[in-house]
Amino acid sequence: MKHLIGTLCLLATLPATPALAQTVCTPGTYAAPDGDFVVLVKSPAVAAPGLRYLFRDGRRGATTDAGVPLTCGTSDVSVGGKQWQPVAFRETQATFDSVGTKMTGVLIEPPGAPDAKRPLVVMVHGSERTSPIGGVYGYAMAAQGISVFVYDKRGTGGSEGEYTQNFELLAEDAAHALDQARGMAAGRYGRAGFFGGSQGGWVAPLAATRTKADFVEVGFGLVASPIEEDREQMVSEVRAAGLGEDAVALINRLSQATAGLLLSDFRDGYDALDAVRREMADKPWAAKITGEYSGTMARMTDDELRRIGRARFDNLEVLWDYDAVAALKKLETPLLWVLAGEDREAPIETTRGALLGLVQAGKPIDVYLFPNTDHGIYEFTTNADGSRTVTRIADGYLKLLGDWIKRDVRGAYGRAERLTTPR
């Protein structure tokens, strides 16, 4: 739930080593004749005049990195000695009302004649407080011939209101965003739906039950509650440490105890937590357990939890026992769910089982898994201390998202494994 409570930085800072002198890059999307593309955008994580770049195959970094795989010209970029030309998107700013709150967004449409069959997608981003407007993901989707509406969540960017992680309210905002996008693109779109990443995996399907949507895509989200996510993270930690089922059982009891505190607004559950603390006292590994919140709670005193527990852990209206399966059971539209095989922030065990169970029950769900990837469908290297360093987005992920929306899925998508039978 670092993608729930903390700020998810989907494009983490890479080492910025000055590259050889070249023409300063111009923000934009540049395409090759065969449809390949690279997106260049300004980013607070990259010192000016550098830009963040993202290729369709998932390579990403900063134009100031050593060995950057492109060279900027005055009006184009060169990749592998070939010129890629700028894509002239049509971008229309927007404001709309959602539950009495003024929201801001932008509609990005591919160039060319109006196309009444072109898909339209609303990007429902994660828990980050940074604006997705002007970011790489909206343009990466639009570069594949899809109209895209991106908007600032309430309390972030140019949108008014208070920042919240109440899925019900966020789903209302997403539904209104889709209604706004439809009105703006009237006569220039066909299928319309949502993409939700990370926390958006809770919000986008719920939004699709509030307004007509023709499809929903989710990347690295959860079909589990925030409480279940915390428990699964801790279970992953003890298993990675080579511990057995006794440790897993203790983790389950810790999760139950901290859930009692959260669900009672920190009024009840202290006796249960004290009992778990006593069991953990002689376990050297227990001091290293974190999860999303339970490890921290276990190391705080009861007095601290009574005084500041709610302010620290429960001040954003999180629906701790949210029933994600119930929301998906209500959803009748086609759904694509993409899992990161080694996701530390959103462990996939419960989610994969729930999705496959829904498929067996007849729900129109496609499930793909990218092996050896972490949250964000990021490939990584593992450091000596067990931490991970992100290298790139897995090849095939961005193309899969675009092709599935266009109903043009064919062939392989990098190393992706399809877990469901094609319909």
C-alpha cells in the first residue's frame, strides 16, 4: 500500500550523468514510420534542460543520462541513425464538476481526420499527488492511436478539494471524468473506458459501475482490501527470509490485531496487539517486518497509538476492508488485468486467485502476468542487501495496453504470460 498511503513515483529518478553535447531536446512525442515512438517530457526528477524519455518498448530514463539511445535535432529525434518525426496531438484543456468540486484535465487526441471508431480512455492514476497532465503515460497511450483524457485527482495539481483515498469518492470523480471526455470528443470516438494503475485498480472498476464504460484496464492493482495487502506484504517478507509457517501464522495474527485497531478508529484491539507483541518479542526477524503499516504499529506503544494512531495511519478515509471482489462481480464490461510477477507493493497471490475465480464464473476478464517485474511492471536488478534498482518497464506492456483497448491483441508481448484463455 505504498501505492495507497505513500506517493508512488512510477518514474523513479535515474542517475543523471551528463551526456555528450547535443541539441537541447524539445518535449513531445516522436514516431518512427513503423509506429514505434518515444515520449519526451519535462520532469521535476530531471534537471533542466534534461527531459524524461519513455520508448514504446519500455526503455526509460533521462536525456542527460550517459548512453541515452536518442539524439535530439531541432525538430526531430534520431534513434539508431533514423529520424523520428514529432506527433502533432490535439490537446484540449478542460474543467468539470464532480461532487461539487472543480476538476481539471486535458483531452489528448491523435492527429488526422476525426474517427468515430477511435477508442477513448480515461487514465485513473494511483495515489501520487503529482499531476499526470503532461506526463509520459498519457502520450504513450495516445501515440498508439487512442484518445486519452488525463485529469488531476481532487486536491492535487489544478483540481480543487481535499486529497483523499476514499475509493467511493474517487470513483465518482473518475466517472465524471469519463462523462466529460465523452462530451468533448463527441463524434470522434467509439469505445470508451478506463485505465487504472496501482490504486487506480480499486477505483477504475468501481467507476465503471457508476457510468457506462465499454472496457476497463488495470495495471499492477489489487483484488484485495488494503488490510489484505498489508498482510500479504508481511507474508512475502517472512517467506523471502526463508521462514516457515509458524512465522506466517504469527503475521496473520498481527494483521488481525492491527485491523481491529483500524476498523474501530483505534478504540479497540489493544489486547490482541499486546498478545502478538509478546509472541514476537523473542523473534529476531520480527524487528524487520514492515508491511504497509502493521510493522510500525507493532513497534509503537499503546499510548502512542491511542494518541496519534488515527492521525498517522487513518487520516485519508481509506476503506480498509474494501470488497474489491464485490465491485468486480458487478462489472459487466470487458476487463484486462496485468500483474507484476514479483510485486512487493501489491503481492499478487490473492489477486490472481480472485481474478481466475471470476473468469471461471463467466466474467469477461483477460489476465496477463509479466514475470520478474515489480510494481509498475518494472524490470529490476537485485542489490546485495536485497533492495531493487529499477531498470525499465517490461517490453510489451505498453503495447499490450494499447492493442487490448483497440481489440487488436495478437502475438507475443515481450515475456508476458497470458493466464486466461482467449475469448
